[in-house]
Amino acid sequence: MNRQPAVAGSFYPANPQQLQHILAQYLHDAETNAQAPKAIIAPHAGYIYSGPIAASAYARLKNAHATIKRVVLIGPSHHVAFKGLAVSQADNFITPLGSIPVDVFAVESIVHLPFVYTIEQAHSHEHSLEVQLPFLQAMLDDFSIIPIVTGDASSEQVSQVLELLWGGSETLIVISSDLSHYHDYATAQQLDKATSKAIEHLQYERLNFESACGRIPVSGLLRLAKNKALTVKNIDLRNSGDTAGDKHRVVGYGAYIIE
């Protein structure tokens, strides 16, 4: 079973050549020789709004393009309400750039947990995971994904799943989240700076739904990062008023690396 793209043509170009061009442009502008992080937090809006911010995190994968073979991808549900975490029975996730295999053995290794369910509807129209996939295809060689959508779950539950799937240098963790939503520009800047400070200080208990739509997966990662004595660094903090939108009603975007 293949999971077909749901937001190609709206959140990002459906034409492969156009998609490759826009990705190349964003990644070129964000180019760096920094070492690859263990995990990243990247936004998931339409590319014209959040693409440059996401690219600042993905550009850091350049030197690990052949090393990273598996990506654990976790984002929030925007369309379906459910408890726990949702995986898919799909064998592949499709984008205009091609097919990405799902690590079905890794998925099977977490479905025994009492809060992990197979919920196809949670994946079929969800953009929080899908918009990350072309960036991964642009930066990595051969890799598989473990796609997980969070519903009403706890940071402990996300942290437990991440611990099971953590792996070594072959495994990258990607958490998908935007920051504040629909405030004026100045208010959004103030809120997002406070959220960013909490994220960098691993203060996941301070995050709420005003802070980030992906509060649950972000909190799970921060909880585990704290236990593992890892550091979190913000590398880009902007909003849609800085990229392609007006400044009256903006959405905040942050890119973070965890090492």
C-alpha cells in the first residue's frame, strides 16, 4: 500500500522540476558545512512561508547524506482527533520526487505499545509529515522513514517511542512543528522568542498549544534530550510576515538542531 501525496500542488509544487528548483534554491541559501545533528525540529507550512526556515535545518544534513539511512518523522495531527500515536500500514510514502520506503520492521517494533495505533485516516491527509519528505529526498541518499502522527498523547509516550527508535548515526529524528498562530507580527515575535527560549533550555513543561502546534512531539523530544544530556540550538526564527505573508496575522516558524 502506498500513501499518496495530499498537499502537492498546494503546500509545495506538484511538478518535480519546479519542486527540485525551489528546494535547491532554499538549500543553497541555507548552505553550511556544520556537522549533521542527531535530531531537528522544522516547520511544516506551505513552502513559500516556511521553506527557507526548514531549509536552514535540512542544509545541515549535507555531510551525512550517505550515513543517514533511517528517519523517524513525528508530527501533529491537524485533521483527525485520536488518543496516542498513529502509524500507517503503508509500505511507501510517495512525493513528486519519488517513493520513500517505510521501515515496516521498525513500525512493528512499536505497535505493541498500548498507546500506538494503526490509524490510516491520521496519515492520509496530514501535511505535517508530508512537507518534510521532499527536503529529506533532496538531502539524503537511500533512506527509509518511520512516520508517526501524534494525537492526544503525552511527552512521556513520545519520548518512549523515540528511545526505542533512537539508533545510532544511521538514524535521524525529525520533529515537525510550527510555532504561534495568527497573531500580529510583534506579538508573534514576542511569543516565539519565549517559546524558543523554553525549547533551547529543554523546558518542555512550559510549552502549550499557544506555543507550537507540534507541542506534543516537540515535548517528547525535549524530554528525551534532557535525559540524554543533549543540547538544543535555535538556528532560524522567523514568521510568515518575514517570508511571504502580511504582518497582520502571522504564523511563527523555528528551526532547531539537537546534538
